[in-house]
Amino acid sequence: MRNIIPLVALAVLAGCVAKPVAPRPVAAPVVRPAVVPRPVPVASADWRDWAVTPGDWAYRQDQGGSTALFGTTGGNALLTLRCDSASATLYLSRQGSVVTPLTVRTSSVARSVPVQPTSPGPVGAPSYVATRLTARDPLLDAMVFSRGRFIVEQAGTTTLVVPAWAEIARVTEDCRR
């Protein structure tokens, strides 16, 4: 019996051991998508899809005629169309001093026109180059009726993408009277 007591004691002790606890499941790692940089938009080959140059048109009238100015508020005009009523002549001017031809592209016409530097303004004022157009020049109508915008290109300068707003038509009509 002496041999049995230790066996019984072992059996009793074996019954006192707690059941093993199942290990907690390991949480699956959170997979976060890699940050992909946004692609830089590529300019479309079609200029009609390009963003319009920041700015607005403004119309001004004086005794000698009228002027439409395109640019940002408080800044110098990037592009102007000025009517000289006495001679029924319009001057299309672009800010800058490069004397290469301007190419005006509308939804119906693309035409290059020669430019000349304009008279210098006050000291520190920007310089401009201009071309002379008659009041009945078809390029003016093409600019007025272009589908939403037209562009003014010039070698050595930034292309201007300009909205075709009513100010252009107004100045053109002022010169045709």
C-alpha cells in the first residue's frame, strides 16, 4: 500500500494542474497601401485643353477709343487690345520685349503677325510689343468667336491661354463704327 499512496498522490496532483489556456491569436499585421505620388499632369497636345492663364479681361473707354486689358487684378496687363477710333486701327500688345512674331491660334484660325516695340512707358513700367490690325481684320472675329479661348504664342516667352470674353468684341466693335 505504501507504493500505492505515492501513485494516488501523483494522480491527485495531476488532476490539480490547470488546463492549458489556448494562446491568443496573433493579430494580422495591418497592411497600408503605399503612398503613391500623384503624377504630374502632362500638357495635352491640344491647346484647347490647356488651363487658362490666370487673369481677367477689363474694358476701358477714353476719348481716343477703347481698350481691353487681360491680366491679374492689381498687376500689369499681359495682353491688350486697343482701338484708335480716329484711324479705325486696333493694336494687339503683349507684355515683353521679344521682337519675334506673335502667333494667335483660335478654334478656326492660326496666324502669325509681326510685332514692334511700343513707346517706353514711365521708368520701371513693363515693356510691350504690338502689332497693328485694321478694324475689319478677320483675326479679330476669330478671336471673338473662338470656342472659349485662344492662345498667343511667341518664341522666347510663355504662351498665353486667354479666355475669349466679350471685352474683345466690344473693343473691336468700337473701332468698326
